[in-house]
Amino acid sequence: MSVEDRIYEELIKLVRIPSVTDSGGEVEIARHIYDSLKKERYFMEHPGHLNMVPGPDCHRHSVVALVRSSLNVPDTVLFIGHLDVVGADVYGDLADKAFDPEALMQVMASRPMDGQARADLESGNWIFGQGVMDMKCGVALELDLLKEFARDPSLFGVNVVVDLVFGEEGSSQGMISSLPLLANLAEREGLNFIGAINTEPADAGLPGASGPGYF
């Protein structure tokens, strides 16, 4: 399976979990990711490098995973992302399809829409669905990179930590509650965080506009 197909497959799985902030879906998606990672041989051999970090309610959890480079270096890059999404009320009568991109796009094909939207839908270059951009595509990218590195820790000259948090769309309790674990991990493993990457996309705000676009 190609990298693109792997990421697409994981993206669809993630979007199909309706992880609306403060809902049971947030619990489900963290468990899905944790269970997927713990099957990797690396985490079987290093169980302390994979953690479910409870929030204040002890119900929702963030997932923090470390893969150490086989080069035995302290330098570490932190990848961050959030697992929750806002509700799908804006989809109106399509709300029941909002968390299934493939079903949603099939229904949308029979609905009237303006020319640009129709062109985007029919191009095959766009994926529609709640949470696709904000930010489950970024989460799928991080997970694929982490698993690839776990299978060959010689790939990078740095260690990688991924912190996938709940509650970003609320009060960022997931990020706040995972900070002590990150600090403890750094001290215990001798990690030196040299940078952080957030795979949530953004743009300059208008089609074709120049300006600060970033990931």
C-alpha cells in the first residue's frame, strides 16, 4: 500500500469517529489511536514510550508516544495535534453523513451547488467531511510518520514525540494536562526538545492571497 493510500485509509477511520468536544467520541478516538500504536513491535518492546494521559475529568485522554532514534541522540522533535472537532450542525440535513466523507460526497453529488464547489467535488482532489482539515488529516500524517519511524528507528537523526490531545476546541485541557508527562518524559529519557510541529493547516484567508500560510 502506498503512503498516500495508508494516510487516506487512516484519515477515513479517524473522521468516522465523531469526536466532538466533550463527547464520548473523544474517548473513542484516543483509544483507537492507542490500540493501533500498541500493536507496533517498538511499543511492545518499549511500553513506557506509549501513554494515555488523563485529563481533569479522568475520562478523556491524550495520547503521547515517543520513538527514540537508534542513533542515541538527545535532540527531539515534538509533533502536536488535537483529536476533537466541533459539531456538525452546519451540515443541516446532511449532518448524519458529516462524519463519513465517502458517503457525504456521494450525497453531495446529487445536490445543487455553485460552479466552483461542483468543480472541486468532481475533481477528486478534495475530501469533504467534518474534521478532515481541522485536523484529522494532520493527525493521520503524524501517525503514519510515527509508525514508519517505529518500524525503522534509524530513519531520522532525532527522536520523535507525538502528542495528540483532546479538548482543543474547548479550553485546551488536553494540552495542559499532557505537559507534566512531556516534562517527565524529557527528564527520564534525556530528551532535548529542539522544535515543535503542528500539522493543523492554515492559509492567508483568501483564495490566491499572499501572506503567512503555515502548517
